[in-house]
Amino acid sequence: MEEENSLSFEEAMLQLEKIVEKLEQGDVPLEKAISYYQDGMKLSKLCGDKLTNVQEQMTKIMNEQGQFETFEVQEEE
């Protein structure tokens, strides 16, 4: 598997989808299935971490002084 930190979210998802397809076929030897599963869990964590990072970035906005503030969307009542 490629160096995980250098993968984009899309690349990690593509690799994860390929692993899932292989495991769903069901004809993978147990040792290889465990290896695929471990790689899949690493990719899943990587994707989750990247999504969390983006979410944190999206909830902050830079104020006029160049400092970040929490950005909250106020819904109409």
C-alpha cells in the first residue's frame, strides 16, 4: 500500500473501495483477508481524519484582524 499520508481523500477512498470489492468476493485466503482488512481500517481512519480536518476548517472564518473565529450558520426561525 502507498504511503498513506501522501494520499488524497479520493485516492484513499478508491483504494478502500477496491479492498472492499476483494473481500466481498469471498475467495481470499484468510491471511490475505486479514491484511486487506487491516489496510482498509487504516484507509478508513485516514479518510475520517481528513473529513474531520476539513470540517474543522469549514467551521472557522478569518476575522478582520486575521484571527480565526468559529463560524455558525443561524437558521431562520
